[in-house]
Amino acid sequence: MADKRDYYEVLGLKKGAAEEEIKKAFRKKAMEFHPDKNPGDKAAEDKFKEVNEAYGILSDKEKKDLYDRFGHAGVDPNAGFGGGGFSGFGGGFGGGAGGADFSDLFGDLFGGMFGGGGGAQRRRNGPKKGRDLQHGLRITFKEAAFGTKKKIKLKRQSDCPACNGTGAKDGTAKHTCETCHGTGQVQTQQRTAFGTFTNVGACPTCRGKGEIIDTPCTECSGTGKIIREFTLSVDIPAGVDSDSVITLRGQGEPGTNGGPAGDLYIVLQVEPHEVFTRDGNDLYLDMPITFEQAALGTKLIVPTLTEKVSYKVPAGTQPDAVFRLKGKGIKALRRSAFGSEYGDLYVKMVLEVPTKLSGDQKKAIKKMAEELGSDAYPQKNKFSKCMEKMF
């Protein structure tokens, strides 16, 4: 992916451009580099493909969001994140959620300009991938750390069982549209002073489908699709975090004309933990200690995600001192060649000052302070000397 240009740059846009800006820029670039306008020009053909690819991502709301957040890796189907169904964010350019129907768009752009519909027109009724879907899933902190298996319920389109997705009532069939002969399009020619222009549009008889249903299925009203609820099992690997995305291939909505089903993107949100916070694979813990523990040293029982461990705090430990327990963090989702399989646990010593003291307790603290003297506080003495120099 290192040699891929930024998709916004390809279309001459700034990051975060609006939908209309993206469409307008694509039309301009596609017209500039279209093969019919640049016959035999390999460089123009390559740029046309690049423009096509960029528009396929940026015109699709979900893919655009993934690209804005993760760059090319977010939309690369090979950019996996480990086993167990946890893979990249791809899904191709055909028919995603909110995605561009290139055959329609190219028909509008080039059908009447370069004579004839071209390959895009002929693909209008070809196989199309189904819509990609997205589903949010909340999991606990420990489930994210150790992995788990979850069952989710979602509603999605599926082929109507009554007509097997054909849209025609059982026992009947579709027939090829006699107006467009199954192409879904009709051509009209217009003679002008500049020559003859051929315009291609959707067939008014079959509304661009190429086929006509005489007796529609009563279950789906001739659409061939119904909304059904599904239960799916999702394997969540150890080490995921909030905004991690698990891709379930082929679990989106069904394709049309024999096209593959779309994909389902599971977006994870991890609930916070009572005492631990997380940064990457490392864990952080604030451990309250008393004055005497910090001054004299002590042995603390420190919690980790899996067990309790004993840690010796040295005498004279200062407030907010941090100690590291190696390998007691989160398991890495992907282990690098030189990295550890687990992160670390960082324990910060939080000095707790006593409150609601009785009279005798206050006297005891004052007596202790008198016995300690100023020599017991070298940092305070150093600060006092700095103050004397300043004023």
C-alpha cells in the first residue's frame, strides 16, 4: 500500500470533503482520463482506474469513515488483524453501503459523449455485491483482554423464501423485457451540428431491470427480498480495544443477479474497568499507600488481571512513584517480531493523607515532625533556599 496515493489527493480534494464535492470532483477527473477520450494512452487509463478506485471508497459512507480513520489499511481486505474472523476493513468497491453504482454513473457521464454505453453499461444487470452492514457491540474490559465469544441479533435483508429471491410468485417466472431485450437500457440518437450523439437511459418498460415480472410474489411484493432477524456467533480475540472492527465476510445483505453477499462490520466498545486504565497493551493502576508505608517501606499485594502479586515498596518512596510489573498487561492482538506478547502493568504510588484527626493524633504527628527535624526533608530545604535567593 506504500505506493498508493491518498484518495483525496487523487480527486484533487481536501480531507473530509462533502459528498457533493466528491461526486463533482470524480465527474471532472473521470471525464478527463476516460479511455474513450484518451484512446491508447496507458497513463490516462491508469489514472482513470485510480480515480475510479478513489471514488469507490470516498462515495461510500462506511468505507470513507474507515479510510478517514485508518488510511489505506482501513479499506484493504488483506490488512488482517489476526485469526478468528478478525480481519481487515475491505469489502471491495462493488455496491457497498451507500456506495456508488458505477454503471449508472458512467452511463450518465459517458453514454452520450463517446458513443455507445461501453462496458459499464453492459454491466448494469451483471452481478452486484450486497450492501455492507455495521453493528455495534459492547464488551467488558476482561472480555477485551482475554477474548470471548458473543451472540448478536440483527435484522437484515435476505432472499425471500417464498420465491427464492426471484420476485415472481411460485409457479410463475420472469420474462425478458421486449423493449430493451434484457439490457435494462434504451438508446436514443440526437443529430447536432457537431455530430451524432447517442444517449443511454434506463428502460421505461422494466425500469432498468431487463426483466418483467407478470405475477409478483405476494410475500415480498416482487422485490425478492424480505427483512429477517438473524443470530450470529462472533469470536472476539484477546487484545481488542474500543473501535476495533471485526469483519464477518458474507454476512451482510445478499447480492443481486448472482453477486456475492456484503460483509458485516462489528465495531467494539469496551466498558471501563473499576481500577485499571489502558493505553495500548499496557495497564495503569493507582495504588493508595499510607505515609508510614511510603516512609518505612512495605510489602504490597498488587492486583493484576489474572492474580494477586506481592511487591516490595522500598523505604522513602515518594508520592506518585511508578513501578513496572513486566508482562502483566494486555495480550498483544498482533505480536511484532521484536515486541513482547504482553504489555506491562504500571503501578503508581498514591500517597493518602489522613483526615478527621483526633486531638491526640494531631499531637502525635506534631511530635513526630519535631523529632524528624528539617534534615528529613531535603527537597523542602532545597526549595526554601531557592525562595531565599529569589526574594
